[in-house]
Amino acid sequence: MHILVTNDDGVTHPGLLALVQSMQQVGEVTVLAPDRNWSASGHVKTLHRPIRVRQTELADGTPAFTSDGAPSDCVALAALGFIEKPIDMVVSGINPYANMGDDVTYSGTVTAAMEAAINGLPGIAFSLDSPLDFPGVKDFGPAANIAGQIVKEAAKHELPRNTLLNVNIPFLFLEDIKGLRVTRLGLRVYRNELVRRDDPYGRPYYWIGGEAPTGVPEEGTDIGAMNDGYVSVTPIHMDMSAHDYMDEMQHWDWGNLGG
Ligand code: MN
């Protein structure tokens, strides 16, 4: 199995290295990751400037490609032929913070897996639910171990078209993780605050600040699983249509347009 590894925190991030080393136990690995941090960059398609790619190596000497494109650009480049050998799976991460509920369309980690799905490849995003204010060096080892197990199992099944997997892993020792739950997206509670300040010329600028998001730890959701100490695997479909609401909308008064 030929696995493409990317991330949104940049090619030098330790979460990427941990995922690469884990994937090397599962198959042949190619790395193509951004040359800088694209966290919360959303699903990007770079069309109005050239994208450059160069060769580099990870901290353990593993050869890697890095580009000045977004995570989703890295996946598109690889899928469209920059990587000549056919890719069997795309994995993204390990992001140092959880990507749950409404985070998924903001997340560069998850949108890389979305880009895989759009290109007809199985894509899996991995995120570690570590606290924003964790002091010291984070151990991505347990999450990398779990990523290996999940990729091996996912490889045995054909993911449906336009479907990706979003995995969140509790920030616990391996032996303290209670198990795995297949979940749906939960409800994030953002605590954003608009911060307005003046620049040195007296002109206002704005910053989206505030505290880290919380969430509703409802049973059956990704947020609930994190809250209970379980690995969360959420299958995500790229069809965002509100199917349930289509019937209701047939009853709206569309005037002349309704026929
Ligand atoms: Mn990130």
C-alpha cells in the first residue's frame, strides 16, 4: 500500500513525523506537506499563483517533498501526477488539537482528507485532543500507534465515494484510552470575540480572539467520545446538501418560479 502523508502544521511539525513513522510500518510512504503552518486555512485551491515544490528531509532523515501550497493543494498535486506512483490512501496529521463538529471545514488537516475524497482516494484525518496550554513536549506516540491500527483496518474496506474519515484521539496514555467509537459530528461552541485595536497610524484593525472552543459532549458525537476518553472515528460525506429539508422547501411559495 502506497500512503501519502500530509498535514496542516507544516513539514517540520512533530505530529507529521510521528504519523510518517507509524505509516512506514503499514506501507510505502510518500510525504508531501506544506512548508508552513496552514492551520484553520479551510479547503483551499490555489489557482492564481504558481505552486513550488522542493525536496527536504524530516528530522529522522526520511526524504520528503514540501510545497508552498495549502494541505489540500499538496493532496491535489500528488493525486494529479506530481507523485508518479499511484496512491492508495491519503493520511493527514497528526494535528496537535482536536478537529470536531464545525471545525471540519476550517481545518487544513481535515480538508486535506476532503481533497483526497474529491480525487477519488480514501482520506483519513488524524487529530490529537491536547490542551492548548499544555506545557512541555507533546507525545504523539499513542496517537500514531492508533493511527496505524485505523489505517490497517480502513485499508480492508472500500470507503464509499466522496467519503472520508475524521479521527480524533484523546490526549491520554495508550492504556488509558477506553476504546473506539464511530461517531457523528457534534456541536462546537465557539467563544470568539472580535478584538478591535488601533495600529501605530491610528487605523483600526481586527483580530478574531477569545477562548478555545468548547462543545456539547452529546452521546454518539465526536465531542462526546473525547469527553469519555474514546477514540472518535467520524465518516464524513462531501455531500453537504440538507436532504431532510428538501421536502419542506417544496412547500415554500416560489411564486412564478414554482410553476
Ligand atoms: Mn494544525
